[in-house]
Amino acid sequence: MNTWWIYSILSAFFAALTAILAKIGMKGIDSDLATAFRTIVVLLLAWSIVVFKGNGNTIWQLSQNNLLFLTLSGIATGLSWIFYFKALQIGKVSQVAPVDKLSVAIAILLSVVILKETLTVKAAIGAILIIAGTIILIL
């Protein structure tokens, strides 16, 4: 059975929880400091899982291509978090979190352009609805 959707739902739940907990946790501090501290927690959690699963010794299997694109992904993640936390610090979660989900429509577009994935009618309609919803929230 394909379980990708279970992980996707869990990801969405924890992303939503992230916004709420971050908004509460960064009260009275700089958003960059909050991002840096959260990044340490994520780092420790991720490596704990790797070690617990016994996959630490497979780090040597990473190719130059893996390292390059995971590094670029890490940079993109870091920049996303920095801007997300800054937006959360000065905006309402009910506005920032949905606008952040515009990334779904952007990811659909980039998957077609960069990864040459097929754009289905459902994905196109979904992306259009996300964009329309984002515009409504911004206005």
C-alpha cells in the first residue's frame, strides 16, 4: 500500500503546529534568533533519527550530486524559514501560513518546468485555486 499521503498529512499537521508554536515562542525575541534556535532543534532531531535507525554509516554513500542539491535545498529551506519567521513575527498566523502555502502552487509549476513532470488537470486546477485563495487572503 502506498503511504505517501499519510506522511503528507502528518507534514501538513506539524507545519501548522510549527506556525502556532513559533508565534508563541518568539514573542519578544528576534525572528532570526528564533530561526537559528529552531534549526538546532531540527538538526538534533534529524541526526537522532538517523542514528536511531542505524543509518549514520551510510553518509559516505552521498554522491557529489547528492551533496550539491541537498546543500542547495538546505539553503532554500533556511531562507524559507528566515522569511517565514519574520513574516510570523510581524503578521497574523491566519494570514502568513496560508500565503506560505503558495509554495504548493510554485512547487507544482517548478516540478513541470525543472523535473519535467506531467501537469495533470487536477494539479493545474488545484494550483489555480491555491493562487486565487492566496490573492483573496492578501487583499
